[in-house]
Amino acid sequence: MHKARYIRTGSIVLASTMKSGDYFGIFQCEHCKTDLILTQEHKRHGKIVSAFFKHREAENDFQKRCPLRVENNSDKSNKEKKSNKSKELQSV
């Protein structure tokens, strides 16, 4: 997601226009009103990934169903790890 509401000003901002000091600000999804994490521009596998906002882990069904939420592979693997760990604890 490339735009979000910046709580400090109440305005909609683009991730690409944020300065380094803004990375500690509070950003909010326009749809589900969940806090977002601002991720800096970086390189991944030799390619530049633009700055973007990402959702934190969903706390309820409304947040899980947000049409602006993107689930990536690391989210899936973290859920699988948590699920496997809880299964292990239940079997003990």
C-alpha cells in the first residue's frame, strides 16, 4: 500500500514522500483504520523495492478482510510456525 493517513496531521500521505524522522509516526489504513508500518525503500534480490505501508497482524475479522491488506509469504510462514507450535503444546 503506497498511501495512508498520517495521524499527526490527519492528511493522506505517500510512503515515497516520507522522511527518515517520519518512520516513527503513526499511520492508519484508510479502510479498516488499523495502524500501519512504514517500510523504507530497500533492495531485495538485487531489485529496488519502493517504500510502502503494511498492515500489522490482524486482530479481528474486519481487519483480516480489509481489501487493502496484502498477505505475503513471510506472513504465511509465521502463521504456520505459530500453528505448529500451538499443536505441539496441545499434544504435550
